[in-house]
Amino acid sequence: MAMAESWIPNRFCGSVALVVGGAQGIGKAIAVRLAREGADVAIADVDRKMMAGTVKEIRGEGGSVRGIFCDVQRPRSVNAMVERATRWKGQVDILMYVAGVGKAIPYLKMDERHWDLTLNTNLKGAFLVSRAVAPQMVERRKGKLVFMASTNSWDAEAELAPYNASKAGLFLLAKTLARELGHYGINSNAVGPGLIRTRLTAPLLKSRKFMKKYENLIPLGRVGEPEDIAGPATFLASCDADYVNGVLLFVDGGQLA
């Protein structure tokens, strides 16, 4: 059964959201949802073409959006991106860190380059971006940090060692910031998607062997869509989650139940 998409008009009016990794997939779904609910949305991504398409789509719906190139592995690029996003509307109220990579490689065949690419994108990038955004939130004593973790933060999968490690680390980063920044009025949480239909998972979804393994693991009986993640993620960025801090919210159709 397909999920029913819905949103709450004007929920984020007056808020500026920065969606890092917002050009496609889960990040795009979150950016679209935030814009539909009234936020000014800055999308940061390394894929200029996909980002331009998402910006055009959101503007076509009447949303307020801006695309900003960013390579999250490079501190200078991150700092320049955050500066541009802040200068656009004067502040960043919500940070959604969605940028991530992952590729299945047997551990004994894995090289250092693949390990570094995965950790630098998924975890170090989150550190660099949140470190650049947090000071202004501290100054205003208000802000929402939402990190895109995974069911792999809790339950490791074979041949995904760097991905598993990075997503576990991302959740602990979110918890650490919840403890350190909570007294400034800043909420820090993570979302843990299960199997979601994205470009990253496309090769897996075409594999009969993989799908046979997963078909009985998801009680709801279907693969998730990016929009399934957008709702819970935007909830954590909303005032309804003002007393939610340091959690990992699994959105996996019951996979880990």
C-alpha cells in the first residue's frame, strides 16, 4: 500500500532551514516538505544539476528556496556555504544533515580510500556543518539540529563497515550535542531510516537475493519512500518536538521491532 503524502500549511513560516544533501532522495523530500510548510529553504549539495532541478521544482510550487554548492568534506566549502545560507535570510533556524554515501564492499577487500570517503561524508561532514551553524543558534538560544542516521546505527549489516560506523557515530554526535547545547535551547536529534527507495539503494532493490532477505523483515510489507522520512524529520524540526532531545527516531516499517 502506498503512503499518503500530507503536510501542515504554514507550520514553519518565519523559519530558515538548511538542508545539506537536499538535491535528491530523502533530502529532496525534506526540502520540499519544509518549503510547502512555509520555511525558507537553503539546499546545499555537491550535485549542481540535481540541486538546480529541485530548486526549480520548489519555486514552481511557490516556495522560497536557494541552492548553494557545498562539498561537505572540505571545511572551506562548508564554511562558505553556511555563510551564504545565513546571509540569505539572516539566520539558520533548522539544520537537516542528510548528505551521505554508502557502498557494499567485503571488509577484507576494503581500502582506506573507501573508508575515508564514507566517514568524511557521513560523519565528519556532519561535524563540520553543525559546528559552523551552532554558534548562531547558541547566540539566539534557539535551534533544531536533525541528523540523518540509519537503522544501521543500531543493527550492523555485513559488507558495510564504514557506513555502519559512520551512522552509529552520527547518532552519538546528535546525542552529544543534545547534552552540550540543550541548555541553549537547541534540540539535537537523529532519524533512523530503514530501507528507503533512493538512488543509493536502487541497485539493492533490483537484486532478487537482497530483496528475498528483506521481504520478511519489514512488517508493513513495503519498501519506504523518501516522503516517509520527511514527515518524522520535519516533526523533529517543529515546535511539537520542543521537548524531544537526544533521540534516534527509527522510521523503518517495523524492521527493528
